[in-house]
Amino acid sequence: MRATPSRSLNGSKIFITHAGVGEIFCVTARTDPSAKRTHGITAFIVTKDTCDLDETKRVGIGHATELPKNRGVLSGKKEDKLGWRASDTRELIFQDAVVPKENVLGPVNNGFRQFLHTLDGGRIGIAALSLGLAEGALEECLTYTSTRKQFGRPIASFQGVHFALADMATEIEAAKQLVYHAAWLKQHGHPFKKEAAMAKLYASELCMRATTKAVQLHGGYGYTTEYPVERMMRDAKICEIGEGTSEIQRVVIARQLLGGLID
């Protein structure tokens, strides 16, 4: 996205959480076309109306009438996603969007640095979400395997099920330590980039493994909507993608480890 000399924004960004119903957004745009690479990018606060004014009027929340709106800020169609279907994910479109100078967020041309710092914090949030999903999958498995019987006894009594449950619980505990440690570092003002990436990488991939295993332990029922584990598995996948894919997390971790050791 780019900003014109008249302080209007043009461009678009896809896969924005709550782009339709949301009314306040933080966006970045190139403000210095001559700057190289990540320089010359500035952060802005932009506003628009929710896409569902009738519903917000009915429920009495979700729309701030007193909030000044920026002309030219629009949302696209709602994405039909595999998981996270409650999330209103859309494209955010800027067509000569007029943004007043008081909506500049932080120093001009320093937006990319702000963006990366926000991502670091967001990765802890995704890691925590992943951890919660994995814990929920384990709880469902404990309940189901304790009550589902085969050959006259609960399937939780079978050694193969023991192994699966033990692995899930152990990995969840390891993820918990990573997530809580990264959150503690951030809360107390310490550097946390590497730890946030590690927590997000491990917890999101664990979440995918745990929810897939949960479907497997539920057998045929796990593949139906009668039990929540199929939804958990679908929701888990985005955790490996959002706030930077698993591959990006590995790049971030390696760069932090290597520091100035290589050019």
C-alpha cells in the first residue's frame, strides 16, 4: 500500500481479521517511494463503519457513531474459510482514503519497525491460542476414551491409547513453559523476539498434532460434527500460518541465534 502526497492511501490488504465488522485499524503504507527495502514505511490509524449497521443497532454494540470515519476505507467480501469461521475475515481496501495527519502512529517512516514489534507480541497471542486448543483437545480425548467402550472396557485402558494421551499431555506442558516464558519476558520489558517465535512455532505445530490425534482417538465419530474435535482440527491449521508461518518462525529463531556471526 502507498500514500500519495495529498496524504491519501491507496492499495489493499487481504486476510484481515474482522475487516468487515471492525471500525478501527492500524495500517502501514509506504510514504517515501525513494527509500529502499523496509525503510520509508509509516503506520496510520484508519476508521470506517461496520459492514453490519442493522445488526449492531439491534444488539446495541459494535458501532461507535461518535467516531470520525475516514472516507475511502472499504471492506471486501467475507472469506469462506476452513476454520475460524466465526472470524469475519476480509480484504481491506483503500481508495484515495483520506487520513488526517493526527492519525499518524509514531514517527514517520518508522512503521515497519513498529509492525515487527507488534508481530512479536502477536505471536505470543497465537501461541497461547494454540495451547488452549491443544488443551481442549486433550480434555475431549480424556472424556471420550474414558467412556467409549470396546471389548467390554473403556478404550482409555488400552496401552496404545495411554501412549497417545501421555504424548499429548507432555507436549502441552512443554508448550506451556515456552508460552508463559515468552509472555513473562514481554510483560517485564525484556527482549522476547526469539522466545515468542519459539513459543509460536512449537505451540502451533503441537496444536495441529494434538487435534489430529484427537480426531484419530475418537475414531469415526471424530470425523463428524457430533463431537468438537473436527472443528478443533480445522481451527488449529491457521495457527501454523497466522502471525508468520512456521517457516518464518524458524528463520526468525535462526537469525536471533546467529546474530552477527554471518553476513
